[in-house]
Amino acid sequence: MPEQKKMVSSEELGKIIGKSGRTIQLLAKDDVLTYEKNKNKNEYNLYTAVKEYLDYLAKKSYPEISSLDEAKTAEEVRYKRAKADMMELELKELDGQMHSAEDVESLTTDLVLVVRSSLLSLPGRIGVDVAEVSTAAECSEIVKKAVCEVLEDLSKYEYDPEEYRKRVRERQGWKEQQIDEKD
């Protein structure tokens, strides 16, 4: 429905709503009523001004309702922002751009276990070679060579983004099929 428009002066609007023209001007100055300038005089759209005045009276009469509505709206906005932030973080996690502390701890534990098993297997790998040599220098050289081999193997240990995604899906309780359907 197109907006109806009948322009009236502040005095005429005041007579309609039972206030003085000066009161109407003060309400316009306080941004309660909207107006248009026409040759140094303010003119008011009668329909819009009456609605604005009624809204003003309602807020003035029942401020707790107005502030409750505003508080409810503010809470809804805060909730929706928080939900959007959570979705964005979850998306970053799924893309591998962000990692949860739980998954970082798990991957770090895996690395530590690889280092541990490599070091614990060292005596068995070099024991026979060390027993066959007669000098400390030769023994030292065999141990040094074996440690360098372990370090070389560990330097090739790489972060696997697909393994991380798999862990995220498992932690979230998602099935691979659901993820593939989205792709």
C-alpha cells in the first residue's frame, strides 16, 4: 500500500493531537517527529507524525516494555553473532586453518611416541656393531652415525592435514559420507 501523504503545519498538527504548535516544534527538535522544510517552515506528514507521536507516547507510558524489547533484540543480536563466530571457527577447523588444543595435543603425542620408539630401538640396532669394535672412538662414531640416522628420519616427519581432518571428523562424530556429500 503506497504511503499516504498530507502535509500540515506544526499548529495544525498540534490541534489534531491536542498539543500546541510549540510543543510540536520541540518534539521535532528532539527527533520524535520527522518534518520537511518548506520556505522556512516545518511541515509534517500527518499520517507519519501521528504514528510517531503515538509511538512516543507508548514509550513514555511503558518504558519497561520498550527497554525489554531493546534488551531482547540486543540479546538476539549477541546470540546470532556468537553463533556465526562459532560456525566460522568450526569452518576454519574443518579447513585445517585452525586446530583445537585437543587435536594439537594428540598430534604432538604421536610425534613424541615416534621419537621415543626411534630412540628406544637404537641400542638394538647398534648393539652388535658396537660390540665388535675395540676403541671408544669407533664406538662413538657408530653411536653418532645411528643418532644422525634417527634425526634424519625425524626430520622427514610431516604434519598431515588429511590426518588432522580425519581426527576432527572423528571427534565431531561425523561420518566420511556426510563430508563427501557436502563436497
